[in-house]
Amino acid sequence: MPVKDLEQLFQQKIDAEVKIEPRDWMPDAYRKTLIRQISQHAHSEVVGMLPEGNWITRAPSLKRKAILLAKVQDEAGHGLYLYAATETLGVSREETINDLHSGKAKYSSIFNYPTLTWADIGAIGWLVDGAAIMNQVMLTRTSYGPYARAMVRICKEESFHQRQGFESLLVLSRGTPEQKEMCQDAINRWWWPALMMFGPSDSESTHSEQSMRWKIKRKTNDELRQNFIDMCAEQVKILGMHLPDPALRWNEARNHYDFGAINWEEFWNVVKGNGPCNKQRLAARVQAWEDGEWVREAASAYARKKQSGNKAA
Amino acid sequence: MKQELINYILHLADNALILGQRNAEWCGHGPVLEQDIAMTNISLDLIGQARNFYQYAASLLGEGATEDTLAYLRTEREFRNCLLVEQHNGDWGQTLLRQFLISNFQQLLYTALQTHKDRQLAAIAEKSLKEVTYHLRWSSEWVIRLGDGTRESHERMLKAIDTLWRYTGELFEPAAYETACVQDGTAVSLATIKDEWQHKTGEVFSEAGLPVPENIFMLTGGKMGKHTEQMGYILAELQYLQRAYPNAQW
């Protein structure tokens, strides 16, 4: 069948809400877009372990330490399912990881910001996981089957993390003056980067239009961002804190909150590698991988020995 | 008697907490994602065990003691963990060897503790045993895999044994509070589990092709609050927020 007809059939399936599965024919560009997006998502989970992991050994109570460990462990689990989803598209985990280490593949820029105080752990849960969920809930209905199914599982855990993050901020917001200050400061520092997580405005976004047509995405960056702002503007009241945006106000006519201008120059600089922690995050991943090389080699050498031993017996 | 029992429970709790804290340092830095998850899981189990022991000790202590006052507001000299658990992670091989040596010990200890007369302690031991049995299986497999893997991994395991073996003697040297509890029937006599520990260690080392060291001078003191220099740094990190913001709730 000519490619043009295959493409037409493919689009018909998408339009009819039939999920695309690994063995189905798909346009190269669809496959490439998915590989880029899913592996980027997997890397974000794994790199995202670092800023939060930064506070595990210093968590302020045994309960908080256990919650944080469990959370970071969940992120590693998400990384695993997503690498597995990438593999269904014909790229090995090793190749995908090499692309991260060489700098070819990206991960969410939010993880290039530092976690400076304990309150950052709560703010990441509330704002960063909150923003991620907006995107991920949409992705549970994405057109590629394995990605959609991985997302269903991930979303359940992420909403749990978000509630835990919010609860942790709530405790700070009702605590001592120092804790309140720590809480507001973390919100101030994470708010704008969290808004940038949705990506550039629709008018500037290079991949958006085609991804919408293929139903990889179902809402635009700006729609998702607006939903997130509307949600947080209400939730912050429960904390008795404020969002660091003097332009934030309810607009009756739009039925949405208006908000101030996002600093896209900062966004693009962090994407290009100039953020506060880009170098450290990547270096930590590369080092873990290099330090672990002898362990992986020993494990495969041992497995080969066992296998040939079994054959000989 | 009560003070001895509290000290014994704190000793069990401190062992679990400090090892859990050390293992947690690996989170996000493991050699492969699956093992990063396994290590974090063990860390979580150990912190869970520590919490159970601390909560019990706090209930016996009264006067406002909680799991957190015990973990966060005692000093180096008041911690009663063995020296082995506070040692640096080193490489993956050293961490795994430390885990194996301790899990082997904890598995035997908790098995015996299950039938002791203090019912609360027996219940915690029973609950922890399921976890520790898995830790032992997992760490044994790794010691074997690395001992019998490549030349490099074998060399690294020899180095790990050289670093850690000197701290294993303390596991079987009863502290005064322990001896008192053994007489009272609330602690495990270490002499009764030593042979089994040596047997299991010998079995795993032999399969790994690793030698069991002999005539090594053993370093002790942790159980009586005399630690290695590393302990102060572990607590500085662990206790930082509670020390910097006294009386805050988190």
C-alpha cells in the first residue's frame, strides 16, 4: 500500500479514537515525536530524583523522611515504565540514556532549579507535580497505547504526591514565623518556573500543532497553563500565602485568572543549559552511570557464567 | 531494668536508622534504575523499623519523648548503633557487603526476638523479619554476583571486606544493657546466633569465591556510644532542621 494511503488510514484511526499500538504502522514523524517526548519524560523523572533527593538525608522528621524516600522511589518507577514505553518504539534504554548523557536529549527544565530549603520539597510537590499532572491527565488519553497506559498509573501516584506536597506546605504555613517565611519564599521561587513547565506559548511552540492533529496532545500549552493558574490561585488562599504575581486577578469576562508576563528569556536560557543546576544535574547522572559501569559489567559477566554453567550441566 | 530495656531498644532502633540513612544517600545515584529502587526500598524498610522501635522506647520513656526527639535530639555519644552501620557507603560493593553482614545479623536476631517475653519487641521483630529476609536474599545475591563477576568486581569486594570486616566483631559483643536484658529474657543472647551468622557468611563468601578473614583485630564501641568520626557528620545532616528550628512542627 502506498505511504499516502497508509497515512490516511492512520489518521482515520486517530480520528476514530482507536489507540495506536507498537506493531501498527505509523508515520516516521509520529514515531520520532513520541520517542522524543516519552524519553524526555522518562529523563525528567530520573533527573527529577536529584533535587528532591537532595533533602532525603536532612528531612525534618522520620515521617517526612519516609514520605520523601517513597516519593523519589516512585519517580524512579515512573522512569522505568517510560523507558519501557520508549522501547516499544524500537529504541533501547541504553541508547535513550546515552542521548541524555550526551546532552542530545532534554529533560524538564524545572529540575535545573535548586532546592534551597526544606519548603522547596513541599513546593515541588504542590506546584511542580501539580503542573505535571495537568499535562499527564491529558496524556492518559494520548493516541499511543503504551504511553497512555503508563500515564494512567503515573497520574495516580502523582496526585498523591501533590496532596502530600500541599499538606507539607500547609504545616509550614501554620508553623513558626521562620517556617511561614520559608514557605512563602519557596512559592516565590517555584511559581514562575512551574508556569514555564507547560512550554512556550502556542504561537511560539514548534511541535504543538502536529501533535494536536495526531492526538498526542489534546490541549495546548496555553490552555493547560491557564487551568493550572486558575487552580493554584484558589489553593494558595488555603495556605494563607500569595503567588508572586502582582498582575494576578480574576477576570469575570474570561472566567479565568489574568496573570503577568512570563520571562521567556530565562526559560530559553535554562533550556539551553544556562540554568542554576544544569551542569550539576547532568554531571550527577553521568557520574552515577559511570560509577555503576563495573557493577553492570560484573552482573552480566556473572549471568553469562551461570548461563553457560547451566548449559554444561 | 527499665533503663536497660530502653537502651536495648534504642540500640536496635539506631542500627536501623543509621543504616537506613546511609542507604538513602544512594537514592538517585544507583548503578541502574532497578537497583536504585531496591536500595531505596531497603532504606525505607529500615527507617520504618527504626520508627517502630523508637515509638516503643518513647512510650516507655514518657515525659514527652517521641520517635523524633529520640532520632533528632540525642548526641553522638547517646547513639548506640554498631560501628558497622555508620561506615561510609564506599562503592556499590562496599554498600552491598555492609548490607549483607547486617541483614544476616538482623535476620537471626529478629527470628530469635520473635519468641522473647517482651511482646511489643517480639511483634516489631516479627513484622521486620519479612523485610529483613528479603534484604538478606538480595544482598547475598549481590555479594555472590560481584565476588564471582569480573576481576575488577572481585578485587573491589576484597577491598570492601578489608574495610568492613573489622567492625563485625562488635555485632556479637554484648553491651552491659544487653547482658542485663538477656538475663531478664527481653534480649537475644548474641552467643546463640554467632555460629549461624558465621555459617551463613561462610556459605555466601564461598559461593562468591571470597575469603573469610581470620585473626582480624576488631574495633568496637558504638553500642556504648563511642563511635567513629563519621557519626558526627551523619547526625549533623540528619538532625540539621530540628537543631536549627527548635520546637517547630514539620
